[in-house]
Amino acid sequence: QVQLVESGGGVVQPGRSLRLSCAASGFTFSSYVMHWVRQVPGKGLEWVADIWHDGSNIYYADSVKGRFTISRDNSKKTLYLQMNSLRDEDTAVYYCARDPTSPVVNWYFDLWGRGTLVTVSS
Amino acid sequence: EIVLTQSPGTLSLSPGERATLSCRASQSVNSIYLAWYQFKPGQAPRLLIYGASSRATGIPDRFSASGSGTDFTLTIARLEPEDFAVYHCQQYGSSPLTFGGGTKVEIK
């Protein structure tokens, strides 16, 4: 079954760290660009970061640059998001998403996970 | 950055009716770089449309989309019960890519 399953969300205090994971199955994970996208509950969506199929290129939204690190382990078919120095405004549902055409970056998303909720609160 | 404004915020319709959703951009979007997604609580979001008017794999033909420049439309020809959801547009022609705030299609 073609799917993405996020994990690692939870409640964390401001300034602390959290690592999200996204397990892929049913497709050749190592061939695709992967993204993280977040949605503040009840509000809009924001692209967070992406990583090329081989990890050779990585891009971040300005709002997370220097604090978040995207990475992948193709042998484990898993995408990661290391989130450091978390702020209240990072509270959101975090989705991993697949870029549709391997290995070109299209910047839209043809496969999403169900998301994992991160709550930053003291 | 390009701001996408979706209207209406909420659309109250009955099954079988036609839904017309609008996505307006603050500046011109390359027409092939607009997508539409369907969001349902507890489910993975689903890509409906890419390239402004191309249906994604497995999307029924009651979903159609059109538009260019700053005005884009998603149309659901005859609402099925499973179509009641939130719909977001996204432009990916300019950096940073941005999303609209969404239109909720609810059962009247």
C-alpha cells in the first residue's frame, strides 16, 4: 500500500527539541523529493522544507531556517524533521508529502501522510 | 510572496448540487503551477488537480478546474457525500510556494 505515516509529535516546551519521522511504503522512496508541510490548527498551510531524492539539495522556509533540519535515510525509507529551539508559533500539524515526479522537483504534492500534531507550550 | 485568497470561506450545499470554489492570487500565477487539494479530518490530504486543470490519478471527472493569471476555479459538478471537506489551492510557480486559506464545503 502506497502511504506515508508520520510519528514523533507531542507536547514540548518552548526552546526544546523534537524529531519527527515519516515512514514510507509501497513506492521507491529513494527516487522521490520529499517535503514537510505544516498546518496551524484552524489556519493555513505552510511549506516547511524539502530534500532531494539523494539528499543532495535541501531547502527551508525562512521561518524555520537555522532551527529545523530535514534529512532522510533511504535504506530505512524514512524522512525526518529535527526541530530545535521550538517556539509557540511552531505549534501545528506536520505532514510529510511526496513530490510527484522522480527525481525532478515539482513543488506540489501527490501523496501526503495523515500528519502528526506538535504542540509547543509551557 | 503570492497570497492566495479563497472564497467563499464556507459553502453550504446539498448532495447532487454543483460547487464552485474560487482561488484568487495577489499577483499573476503561471497557470500551470496551481494545485488543489482535499482535506478531511483524520485523513491524509488528497491531490485533486495540478497544472491548474489536470486531474490527479484516480480523481473522478466530477472534479474540474480552470483559470489563469490571478483567478482560478475548482468545480465539483454533482456533490457526492464524500466530497464534503475542506479544499485548499496552492501555487508553486513562485518562491515561496503558498497555499490558500481553504473553502469548507459543508452539507446544507
